[in-house]
Amino acid sequence: MNNIMPWVKANLAIVIISAVILVVLPASFVGSNMWNSKIRKGRENAVKTKWDALSNASVSLTLPPAAPGQTPTPHHYDAPNPAVIEYFKVHRKSIEEQVKQVTVEAELINKEGHTALVEGVFPTPANTTKTIDFAEALVGKGEKPSAYQVLLDRIKAGGPADPIKVREVLTESLQQAIDRNKAQNSTDKLSDEDQKKLGEKLSEIRIGQYMAHAKDISVYATRDALRGNILRGIPPEPPAVADCWKWQEDYWVISDVLTAVGEANKVNGKLTGVDQSVVKRILDVVIYPLESSGTPITGRKNSSANKSYDIRNATLKVIVSSSRLPQLIDAISRTDFMTVADVSFVEVERFRDLEQGFYYGDEHVIEATLTLETIWLRSWTTVLMPEAEKTRRESTPEAEAQALPPPSPRVAARMPDEDSSKKTPPKKGDRSTKRPGAKKGGE
């Protein structure tokens, strides 16, 4: 130890430097590790921030749906892509322009022929007598016929042959036969054989009268076939504008239904006689209210979320040619925005109908019931619609499907085909088109 101290004193600088080295090396190691950890953590955080920013840069692009109520399909991309964004921008604009153009054309189609029956009634009556004027236009007054009768006249609709006129013709023919027998046999009494022949002759004359009348009209139909919220008489007091609006909408729907029947009964643009018509007789037209309209088949329905159009359902019950029923369906589809949502049919007791004066011709007929869906665009109806009705429809709940008549069993497999005139559709119930001893064509 005594020898070391003199050396230490003589080499003090070396000793101090060596001590510093011994202390600095561990401290540097520890410090460098701490610094490296801090740098690494900082870089990791920076990378994570950049990575999160890159991940969040994914985009979702959509194109507008072509029809109201449809949900657009999103397209996801990991990062913005100028080419993709430009593609969607161009096509979005193109679709919007096409939808706008189609909307304009659709409104023209939907609005055509559907004006207010009386000007100055909608949306607010010009004076207190306007609504009573509207009721008179629907029901008819004096020499002015009912608006419904005008629609029926447009498709050459009428009732069966006038039974009084037919009876007069038969009575005259009977008297002529008696007079001839008296002149020939000096007696009013006819033999059994002559009575039988006279009965057959009078039957032919009666059916001939029915046939002649059937050629003068195109379809059997009267105002009695129009049901639903149809105004039958002029009210004693001016009705509310809200009631007038309901009658106006019903009138528009009936107008389209009857127009479709007329189109089905045209050949080369001219209405045919009943014997040649597709639709022989309109038994019933029922218009359903807004709240119970909508069909599960199309998926369209009325609701507060649907601000583009209103749906009104109707049922059309007709006596129609079984082989040409598709022509009626086509005519309905071509008229405004109507869709046949369901079809059912039963056999017709045509000889019972013939006794009542309805002559349908020689072809096989059925009684068909068609469920119709009609669309009314609000882009033009709201211009006329009373304010209270607009408010009510904005809160209209979704139409309940069960509010409609239960759909009939599907009849796609039973629909008449091109050769159905040679076939007899399956019977339903106890109804039949034939009876023993009946002649062809209902004679």
C-alpha cells in the first residue's frame, strides 16, 4: 500500500482519468439504453399515427338509386383514388340527369287526362259554392250527366237490352202468330205442335234482340258497378274540400281502370261489340283507401318516409274471354302506372246471365277478379292537394298488407294460354258454364 500511494501521487492524472472511465462507461451504457428506448418509442408512435391516418383514409362511394325508396349500394376503397372518384362523380351526375329526365316524362304520363273536375276547388276553394259545384259534377244535375257516366259512355258501356222493349217485340210477334193462325184456321187456339214451334221462334227472337243490343255497346257496365267511396247524391250542404279531394282521387283511379278496359276492347283503334270484346261485362270496381293500399308483391307501400308517390289499390271484377285474358292484363299495364298484382277466376253461369239479357258471344268466358296497384306521383298531385291532406300524408303509417282482401291462390299455372279456347279451365266451386240441353253460344 505504501508503494502504491507514491505512484498514485506521481500519476494522479492517470488515476483520475481511469476513475472517470470506470464511472462513465456504465453510466453511458445505461443512458444510451434509456435514450434508445425513448427514440424507439417515439418512432413507433409516429409510425402508428401515420398508419392510423392511412387506414382512416379509406373511402366509401355510392351512386344514387334509380327508383325512390331503394337503398344505394356503397363501394369501399382502401384509399382515395382520383380516377375512381372522378368515375363516380361523372356517373353520379349522369344518373341524376337521367332520373330527372325520367321523372319529367313520368309526371307527364301520370298527369295526362287527370285534371280537376271543377276549377277553383283545389287546393283551396275559390268560394263557398265551389265544393257543391264539384259534387254536382260528379253526380250530375239536370241535362249535365254524371262525370262517371261520361267515363262509361267513353268506352261504350251500357246495361243489358231493355226488357220492356224486348217484351214489346215478343208480344207483337206473338200476336202476329195468333193472327196468322186465325186467318188460316179460323181459331185463336194453337195446336201443341204450333205452340212448341212458336215458343222456339220467340226464344230466337228474344236472343236476337240481346245479340243486336250487344253489337250496339262494347261492354256491359253501369254506375252500379262502381263502388267504394263513390258519391251517389248531391249533399244538402257544400261538402268539405277534404271530401272532395277523396272523391277526385277515386274518380282518377276509376278513369284509368275504365280506360284500360276500353283499350282491351279495341281493334284497330275502334271499340268492338260485346260479342267481339275481350271484356264482356264489368261486374265490380272497388277503390281502396290510401291507408289500406300497397301490395307485398311489388314491395311498394304508403308511409311517411315515402314522399315520392301514393299508392291506391283497386279490384276489377269482369266477365272476360278466357283465351284473351292476357290482352286485358297488357292493356292495364299500358295504362298510366297500373300493375296487376293478383288474378283469380271462376266459371260463369252464362245461361243464367243470358236470361237476364247479357249476351257474351260464342267464345268461352270466365269471371276474373284482378287486384290492381295504381301509382300517383306527388310531384303534381301535391300542387292540387289541400294543405290538411298534405300534413296527414306526411304522418301516414306504413300500409298494412292485411288491410287488403286476402290474396287469392296463385293461378299462374291456370292462366289461359293461346289454345285455351279449345280447353275448359278447371272448375271452381259449384258454378258451371253448361247445362243439359243447352245450345252453343247461349242460345
